[in-house]
Amino acid sequence: MERHDDEPDETPDPPKPALADSDTPTGALHYASDRVPPPEPAGQTHAANGGTPPGLAPIMATKEHKRFLEFADAVRRKRYVGLCFGAPGVGKTESARTYAKWDQLAPHLAGVRATGSDAGDADVYDVLSARAVMYTPKVHSTPQNLDKEISYLCDRLGWTVELMLQTGRGSGDRPGPGGTPSSTGHAELLIVDEADRLKTAALEQLRDHHDRTGIGLILIGMPGIEKRLARYPQLYSRVGFVHHYKPLSADEQAFVLARHWPHLGLGNSDDFATTEAIAAITRITNGNFRLTTRLVDQIERVLEINQLSTVTKEVVEAARENLVIGIM
């Protein structure tokens, strides 16, 4: 179970190991919890089930991300049921949000952003070209509520696109993929995140919605969901594509570290200290994107506290002490 920094400890902290640092009088490297209070939890709202999840860096064009985009295109084009599963934190949700352009689309569907106004319409093309909606079921979602909520999202997408077209926002030579966006069925793909939460009746409701509307359906869940769905032949027989979202490889991990956090200077492969630090990060995170983000946050705090400018293996190990790492 993950534990956040702002939760109080019931037991005293274990002794901190001494790490050499000429800037500190005790010869030890300070930890983030020694001087700096933990950050406040992010208070972002998830508009229309689509707010940006806190604590994740933007997705990059890794091999698994590109495979997911191809997988989603195939499901949408063939109108099949697709199944995507992988360990928590590898980037499944972020890839899905990127494919659906959900950060741009969700405020319009929630009524947070005015559709026909000039303000905030830099992403008009993203909205007009959107053909997918994302839905995250509640823990105790009933089949009736699930059907209402996903129908609302799909209808709202159609209304938003039609309103943009009627007000002249969609005029021009850039129609969305798959044809002219003036067709009646604007929603072509439904992406259901956290599909592990769905019980048998809710899964049957999703199958019924898929059959009635002909919309493509992607279920995103944890490893093992494919075995669970195999017990429901009416739904499993409609699964046309399966994508196993795997963690980052060692080479991709180094690429992500260099591109996402260039200020850390982890792009110099000729420096032995840098290579050693990257190897330590790869060993600790095992290619998990979410855990990499959290570890880098701690590395930045350790560097700031100790007034250091170089990431070394010792800095990485010191940052590791402030993380609670569960089973990946």
C-alpha cells in the first residue's frame, strides 16, 4: 500500500545512513523530510471524469505509448472490444488520455469552457477531431448509473461538436479523422479506465451499450483482467484486440529521464556518475513511469536541500529512502 509523505508516522524514523557531502557539517546527505515539509496534496478537480491526475509527468512517445495508439486506432476503426492491461503506473491512463485529447475535451463536455466563444478556443481543432470519450466508473457504480453516465458523455460530445459547427468554429479544411464531423455519430470510441471495478452486471451493461450503439470499446485494467473477462463468453467473444502495456526498458528509461527532466543532466552517457545514477533509478523503479516521477521529485528535493547540482548514485539512494515502494 502506498503511503504519502503528509501522513504521520506511528513509529520513529530509522537512523539515516551517512553519505558524504562536504557542504554539510556532519558529513551526511540531508533527506527531504529533514528540512522541507512535505508538499500539500494536489487539489485539482476532475471535470467530467477527466481532470489531469496529479503526480505524473506528461506522456512521451515511448514504444508502449505508440503501440497503444495503434491499438486504439484499430479498435475504433473496427468497432471491436479492446482490452488493455498492465501493472499500475506504467502509463496506461496517460496514453488513453492523450489519444482521446481528454485534457482539451473534458472541460467542454463538463460545461466548464464556453464552446461558442472566442476565449479558450485554441484547442477547437482538438475538440472537433475528437472521436473518443473516457470514463472512469465509481467504486460502487450501478449498471443504470453507468449507462446514464457513458450515454451522457457520448451525447455531450455530439452536442459540443455540432454547436461548434453551427457557430462556425468548425469551418475550414481540417475535418476530424474518419470523415466530415457533421455526421450524426461523433463518438466512435469509449475508453473505460479502472475496468477492474466493474461487476458482472456492469460489464453486461457495457456489452449492451456496445451492441446498441456500435461504438468501439476499450477496457483498461490490471493484469489478470483478461482471465476474469474470459469467464463472460458473451463479452469476451467480442474482444478483437489485446494490448499488454509493459514497463519502460532500460534504454527507454534513460531516454525519458533525459527528455522529461533535462535540468537533472542525466543525458550525458559519457559521464560515469550519470550512468551509475541512471542505473540506480532503473533498478529502483523497474521501468515504472509513475514511480520514476515520484523518485525524481525526491531527487530534486535532495539536490535543493544539499545545494548540489549533480545527480549521483548516492543522491538517488537518499531519495529512495523517502519512498514507499509496493509490489510492481
